[in-house]
Amino acid sequence: MVAHEKLYTRDRLQSWGMQVDQECVLCKQANESIQHLFFECSYANTLWSTLLAWQGIKRSVNGWDEELRWAEKRTKRKTAAAELYKIALAATVYYLWQERNARTFQAKVKGWELICKKIIQELHCRSSRHTEKILHRLDWYPMK
């Protein structure tokens, strides 16, 4: 749903005529859209930058379209690193959407560090034989 831009983000709701606050609940610095929410938002950018560095990927975070293109290119290979990246990307999008909804509907707030730890724990728990070796070389918690 995310890749096809079908999530009910605030900009999309407003385009349908609904009166909603446009402000991103994660960073409060810009209007919420898929383009903003998952990679441009400072909260999401920090989270994803940390997860990229944790995986040993040395590059800056780009916007939604650029990230999708990079992900498509990187995950064509059948390596453990490519599989880990794909799972990390999916988990990050999932947890960011969950955090956005918790803030929007329940007024619950978690820091990006906690979300990062949850994602890494999930990656370790869901590891396959293919990704297990690479995960053993990575730190469980990259933030000290």
C-alpha cells in the first residue's frame, strides 16, 4: 500500500475534502505526505539513517521516490545483505506508520531510538539462515 501511495496520509485526506490538520505528528516541521512521512521527516530520517549505518550502508537518506529506486536496485541481488535491507526497509515503514497512528489516535509518543531497537530485535527474531550470519556481525543496539 505504501509503495502505491494508498495510505490515508493527511494530504490525501485533505484532497478528498476532509478538514484535517496537515502537520506531521512525528516532526511537526512540515505537512504530512508519503513523500515526507517515511524519509524526509527528521524523525524518520534519523531512524532510517541509523538503520542504514547499522547495516554498513554509507549513504545519506533521500526522498521517497529515490529510496524506492535505490531499494529496487539493491534488492535485485539474492545476497544476505540485500535480504536484510529489504526486511529492514519494510519494518521501518511499518513501525513509522504505527508510531504515526499511535500519536494521532492515542496521543502516545515513542522516541526514534526505541523504534530502532524494536526493528533490530524483530530483524534478529525473524532472521533466516541466509541473514543469520550477517546479523551476528551487527551490533544489537547501534545507539549507545
